[in-house]
Amino acid sequence: MAQTRRDFLRCTAAAACTLAVPGVALAQGSIEELTANVARQQLLPSIYPATEIWGYAGTVPAPEIRVRQGDRVKRRFRNALPQPSSVHWHGIRIENAMDGVSGLTQDAVVPGESFDYDFAAPDAGTYWYHAHNRSYEQVARGLRGALIVEEPTGPDIDREEVLLLEDWLLDPDSGQHFADFDQPMMMSHGGRIGNFVTTNGRHDLTIPTRKNERIRLRIINASGARVFLLSLSGLAGWTVALDGMPLANPKKVDDDLILGPAQRMDLIVDVTADEGSVAQLLRIGDDDQQVPQVSFPVDGRASVATRGAPVPLEPNPNSAMPELAEARDLRLVMAGGAMGRMQSALLGGERLGFRQLASAGKFWSLNDVAEMTTNPLADLSLNEPVRLKIENQTVFPHAMHLHGMHFRELRVGGALGPMRDTILIGGNETREIAFVADNPGKWLFHCHMLSHAASGMTTWVRVT
């Protein structure tokens, strides 16, 4: 049985703590610097100390990168951190050598060294970039930013806002990160779920607006494990894109919105709140309490009346449905975690019991293997259609992300859902996805609850 949206939150909240505080330049032809370094930033309210963060350009969130569809993104990544690192360009269907996966597509960039990323952005949409070495720690410390690819002709809106949703696990006395990033309780439960939530680095983000103004909201879940359950207040909206890919028809927002780790959602909203009041993007907690994620105070009017439903965004290239009759069938079984049924799994070619695996920092397995394998999940031919059944035999949700390609969920009755790069699968739930292996290279497939990926939930496919 499929879980309810609030069930997702109750499962992922299992590892959370409590903190008593209230909750863009266009890329040019020449290469630009993107330096990751250590800095301090006031994340918590001013009565608390500033927090040491790791940030691209020393800021949280990282500088927004914005290009036009078809343009090239050129960045010289310089590592001024105390650890090796790399940059993954999440959701962009790029050449494999630029994907930024340490240990698979490139070596991690050691401190003091650099690596040049240079790739075309073929798809318009909302994407993001983040660290991909020890990502369960480096993303949690702040190495995450928005990557926006503009359509040649944008939608009929008054303006847009990019909203990067983040959470942090902070000590309320020192204002610093709880430093045990591979703490077994978090690894084996819902992941490193923060006790403090921000949007664009602020816990109290406020964006002035006007009645009947039409705004595009590009929402990115940049957390390492948190599932965001959101709702609109004083805003009437339509979902127009998911994970960067336009929907064939905008979908009216008439229910809560769920956004798993790494997922994105483009909304077009009309401000319906009266002048002098406040519209809000609300976050719903596991206790059903609603708190403001972003506030939109209304001052003045943009127009006398609201507009009708928005027209669909232009589709991205290579968005055809896969031919399911010719598809290769694959299966991926997820096991392990606290309260799970995994008795043993392979690690380093040796079968180990659960206690031995836990001692090695491995709590999860994919197809009975508790680590990144030498051999891929599948060797695929270029343009081969694939059906992949994913069985979640754990009690926790997992956000499974495929690098380099997008997929569609195969739904009851045989219909295919919208294109996505990350699917949120509930505990004890089975889902099936389909895609065309149209991008050559070695492509990671892993849980974007980043602690889960580090402790066993990582595999890959090879397209040749």
C-alpha cells in the first residue's frame, strides 16, 4: 500500500533532533572561478553565534549559475577545503566526464588543486549543483547552489524567485554543526535530518509582492535527507515542471506538495491574498503543524484581476516515451536499515552479517551488495529502452537519483508519468521506472538520502 505524504515525514523524522529556535550571473564564454572554501555565516538568529560553513565562494547558498538553453557552463573548480571534493551538476544531461562523481567519472580534487568543468546545458529547467565526494558531510556543511537554464521563450509571468530549501543539524549552544556526520543512528535511520531549516540561507526569508502578481517559483530541495511537505496560503498555483522537465499540462495545486531530497518543482502562482496581508509557502511538520517556509507580504496591486491557467512550458528535446515492448527488464532490491530484515550482504566480495556490516559503517544494500560495485547494475547499449523495478524492502523512504538521464514512472494501467531524475519511494513500496539509455558513460544510481548512499545504497549503469 502506498504511504501517505505525512507517513514520509514521520519516517524521515526518526533521526531528527530539536533546536529551540524559530524555524546570478550568466555564464560567459571564458571560464569562471568556482572556489569552495571555509567561511562563517549567520544562519541562526542573531542571538546565536555565526556558523562555520563550507561554501562555493564562501556563501550559503552558493552563487546562482544561470545560462540560456544550449549555452555552455564553464567553471574552474578550485578546492580550498580541508578535504578532496568534486562538483556534480544535478539533473543536467551532460557528457559523462563532466558529471563530477568522485571515484567514477573523475578523481576527487585534492585541497589546493583545481578541475575545469565545461559542458552544454541542453535542457531548460531548474537544476542545482553540489559536492559529490563525502557528500553526506560536504553538502550538509553548505556546498549546494542553484543552476538555472532559461527557456528561449519564458512563460507569461511578472517575475520569478529561486527557493533553495535547506536544513542544518546544529548545536544550539555553539551554533556549529554536530560534527559526527557518519553517526550510526543517522546512517541507519532517516539520514542526517537537520533541526534548523532555511530558504536561501535564511530562516525568515521574506519576499514582498503585490496582489494578482504572477510569480514563477523554482523550488529546490537541497537537503541531505529531509522530505519537505509544502502548501500554499494566499497563493493560487500550478505545477509546470518537475526535476527541470516541463509537464505536458500544468497541474492545479489543490493539495499538499511533496518534495524529496534533490527533487525540484516549478510552480506558477498568482497572489490571491489581500493587500496588507501575507501570502505564504508553508512547511508542514510530522505533527501537522504549519510554519512559514517563505513569507510574501502583499503591498499594492499588480493588476485588477488574476489571469487564467498558464500554458505549458516548451518541452525539452529527447522527451519521447520509451518503447516498453522492447525494454530490458531490470530489478533493484533495497534492504537494510534499522528495523529492517537484512541479515547479511556482500562487502568487498565477502558475505558479512548485519553486525559486521554495521561495524564497517554499512547499513543498507542494493541487490545484496552493501557498497559501490566494480561491475555495473547493467551494461546497456546506446538508446536501449529499460524498465527498472525498484523494491524497497526497508521501512524508510528513499529518494533514488539517476545521473545523466531522466526516467518516467510506470503507473498502474501502463501509463507513464512525467520525466524525472529522482523518485521518492516509500517504505515497503515497489515502484517501476522506464528510460532510454541515450547518454553514453558510467552513470551513478543512488539514494539521495546522502547518508544512505554512503552506507550502502549506491550502484551504477554503463551505457556503451
